[in-house]
Amino acid sequence: MSPFLLSETGAVSRRIEALGVARRVRTGEHLYRQGDTSTTFHVLVRGRVRIHMLRPDGTVRVISWAEPGASLGEGPCFDGGGHPVTATAVVPCDVLSIGRDAVIEAGRDDPELLVEVIRRVAHKQRVLHLHVYLDGLPARERVALLLGHLVEAYGEDALGASARLSVRPPVDELALMVGLTRVTTSRELSRLVAEGVLQKDGRNIVVRDLPSLRRRVDAVAV
């Protein structure tokens, strides 16, 4: 289970996307804001979107990043409630906006569409459950679990003993994803470098000892 919104693939996903209306989103523009209601959800075709939550104490928690092929906002689209998070384009994006009525109508003849939407909503619930679980872990275990999921989502050659991440997230962003300060996150990453698990070159991250990282993740994984 990854804290990132991974690409949805397959024939059912393509049939859902065929119901969408193309839209261009500028850097910094919101697809939706926390608390907004909407009767549409979105599939990201190009770009990158940051999913984040403003908490009552004024701090921000990054929930996930959406990459091309990922879908966003299905739950509020169908239950009529407000969005629990905000989705913001971090680079120029192309999206497909898909209306609730269009999916329901198409689902009368193609029930697999509705099953796929339910599956995606269930995955979003798991993502939120993971964040609740992370809050109960020590800093070292939070960072290890996050790195394990980064490898799952973005690891290149992750079937071997090492893996390079195809994304270059800043330490600040990693810290926001696990509810730690930048200083604490940087310290834990440096510890993993000293132990030979990681290699860092600026924002590039290589997991040099993937079996060791996986053992650490397995000890705390959900």
C-alpha cells in the first residue's frame, strides 16, 4: 500500500477516462480546495499534483502526490460532502474532469465502472489510515516506512539490491508527509546514509541496501 496516488491502468480505467472533459490547470491552481463540494472527479493526464490537508493547528500535512494516470476526488464527488484535502498543481497539468452523472449513466450498462470507482475510494481510505498510523511511530520508523513506499511507487530497478528514486522530493516535502520537522527528517536521512542504507546527492536518493530497508519497513508495516 503506497501513500501516493498511483496510475490507474486497464480497460475499465480507459472507459472511465473516455467520459471526461479535458482541462488545463496552471501551476499553483487548485483542482479543488479542502471543504469544497463538487460533482466531478479528475484524472491527471500530464503534470504533478500535491494533495495536502490544512490541520486545525495551522500546520500542513502532505497526504500524497498524484502522477499522470492517477485519479483524484472520487469520494466527495459521489457522497456530496466537502473535500477533506486540497489538490494543487505543482507544475502545469492536463486533467480530465469526469462528472458524477456521466459515470452513473454509463454504469447502468457497464457496472464495472462503478466497481472501479468504489475500489479507488477504498484505496484513498487506506492512504488516510496510513497517515493516522504514522503519527504513532517514532521518527526513525516513520522515515523508514516512507522510504519503503517511495521505493514501491518510484523505485527504479527495485527488484535488485538497490534502487534509485525517479522523483527528487525536497526534505521539506518528505517531512510534511510524515508529520516531522525538516530538521528531524534530515537527521534520520543522514543516519540512514551513515548506516549505508541510503546515498544522497542533493535531492537525488539511492537506496543502496534495499534488503535492509525492507526489513525495517516489514517491522512496522501496515
